[in-house]
Amino acid sequence: MRWQMGRRSDNIEDRRGIGAGGIAVGSGIGTIVVVVLALFFGVDPSVVLQGGGSPAPPAVERRAPPPEQDQLKDFVAAVLGDTEDTWREVFARMKREYREPKLVLFSDVVRSSCGTAQSAVGPFYCPSDQKVYLDLSFFRDLRERFRAPGEFAQAYVIAHEIGHHVQNLIGISERVRSLQSRAGEREANALSVRLELQADCFAGVWANNANRSRQILEQGDIEAGLNAAAAIGDDRLQRQARGYVVPDAFTHGSSTQRVRWFRQGLDSGEVRACDTFKARQL
């Protein structure tokens, strides 16, 4: 993926080494225990977060992030900057104004307006504060645990969460939450699947437009993105975790569905091609 020459976003909030309470995380927390079923890239982290909360207060002390994460932070800033440039142009074509989100880098645990989350939750978007939260160690899990290596696989993760921000700005997220509040568990899960698949599609829209404008894609990148989408399908994660699949419990869509909708956005480059809520077949 060609990202080195890209513009770096200033909307990075670095909380690495800071605990949820504002005090540096000690080394005793150590290795993150990844709960497979939590790594779903959820749009509403209140399901897996612990209670309400507010942004973390200033740190009293801070543990220095690992030096090997320096390039990853630079990569994240470049990808975030590219999503900003792309969605600003896309929103302008829709006669709308794009409001840039913040991306919070954290380690081990973080406090958001949606509650307190551990790294095991995976990357998430909080609509209440319009921020994306990411522990850079997730990229290692993506590569080693989910066997989805490559820079574009990592960019897909970021672009998916930015897709949730786009949904929030357009008003889709609020309408879905309203419908879910009046629905049963099965219907609420089905709505969540359509929301997540649309975020996958929006990630593809970003990649299409960014590549047309700045030629970011290299050979193998598309395959890496599709592999990442497939790696975190509900069916694959359920089978790994429990040995069988429960479709009614899906909240993000199967591997096939996630690949299909990411490809839909990638091929079309159009927001209107991502209406998963009117689609008869997901």
C-alpha cells in the first residue's frame, strides 16, 4: 500500500501508556487476552463496555509506548488523513459537510463517552464522542491470530470504523438504534448486521475513491483487504470459539457477506451502492 507520501492527520489523540483513570498502566497488565467473540469491530461498544464514562483525564504519569509502534502510529495518521480527504470530497458531492473524527490510540484499557473498554474489545467507534479507539496491538492479532497480514488489511480496519462515523453523520446510526430499542434480540441482531455490512461497504468506497485520486493500492492489497473482511466474519469467529455457528446470533455478518459488501463499495465507489437496509440478499 502506498501511504508514505500521504498527508498525516492531526486528529490523533495518543493515550498509550495511560490507564482509564488517567494513571499510567503498569507493566503488570502485560499480555492482552483476546476474547475472540469481542473482536467484532462493534459500532455500539456499550454492549461490551463497562458502564458509562467520560474521556480520560490528563495522565499523572505515562509509560513510554514500544518503539516498534512508532511507524504504526505514522501509518495510522496517514490512513486517517486519507479517509479525511476522501470523505470530505464524497460529502461535498452529496452537498454535505464532513466533520472529521478523532482517533484515540490507547494501550490495554481506555475510557470513552460510551464507557470503559479493554483491548480485547478490539477497535471501536463511539458515536457519543465521535471518536475511533484503537490499540495498535490489534494489528498483531490481525496478522497472527486471524491470519490477515498486510498494510491494507490494517487500513481496512481503520476505514471500517470511519465508516461508522459516516453512518453517524448521515443519521443512519441513530435510526438503527431507535429501531433496535423497540425490537427483540433477533431483530436487533439483524439490524446490527446490516449496519456493520454497510460500514464494510463504506470502507470499500474509501478505497475506491482514494485509489482513483492518489493511487494508494499496490498488487495484493485488494486481496489483503478481502482476506481481513473474511477473517472476522461472525460464522468464522463463532466456529473458532465454540465449534458451531448460530446465525441468529450474528451481529456483523458472515465472512461471505463481509467480503461481498466490502467488494461492493470497492467496485462502485458510491455511497448509494451501500444501502444494506434495502437489500433483499446480504
